[in-house]
Amino acid sequence: MKGNDKIIEGLNQALTIELTAINQYFIQAKMCKNWGISKLAAKHYEESMGEMKHAEKLIDRILFLEGVPEIARYDVIRVGSDIPEQFTNDLALETKGVQAYNNLISLCAQVKDYGTHELVAPILSDSEEHVDWLETQLHLIQTLGLPKFLLLQSEANA
């Protein structure tokens, strides 16, 4: 089924964000595991795999609409050197994703592409939940202090 070119471009923009997030969260999972911050390592890994599932859905939709998934297109992967920097970088990426999905949903309404709307609405919801989680973690770091926060996320507290 031939899809709207603007929808396909919007899907590819979202795919770029998802592919970037997969890699950013995956390396952060490995870094946290290496630092002994096991709970955070598991969370980053879970997020990376979730982004992979989002990317798969976007690729399938682009192909269904007879478009070409732009899998070589990435944003800059920003890997923080510490946990607060990682969370700040992740928050910026997720916020960009929320904006992209909101724009895409608006475009879907304009061109009456309800199939794409139905696909991306739950991904938007996941992204909004991740933004909320990241904001909460940054607030906890500020409230508890970084050492206490890290202790709560470490193997010693598992």
C-alpha cells in the first residue's frame, strides 16, 4: 500500500531516534554493570530492548507503506560519563522522541492515516513514561544525593 511521503519521513525520523536510543541505552547498561550498579544496568538494558521493539514496528510500517527504512541514519549517541549525565542525555533524547511522535500523530490526523496513528500512539505513551521516570531519577539524585542514590541501585542493595 503506497503511503504518504510525509508520513514515511515522519516514521523515519522516529526510527532515527529509536535506533539512537537502542545504542545509547545499551552502552549505558554495560557501563552500569561494570560499575556494579546492577539495578540501573538492568533498567538501561530493558529500555534498549524496548526501543528495539519500537524500531521493528516502525520499520514494518515503513515497509508496509512502500517506503525505505533509513536504518543508517542516527542522531549523535551521547553517552554520559556518570549517572546524572546519562539521565540528562537520555531525557533530552526521549523528549525529542515525544515531540517527534506528537508531530507524527498530528500529521496522521491531517492525512487520515489512522493505521500509523494506532501504531505510534502506544510508542508515544512509552516515551512519555520514560521521560517521567528520568525526571523522577534526577529528582531523587538531587533529593538523596548521588552516593545514596547509587547505593540504592547497586549490587550491594540487590
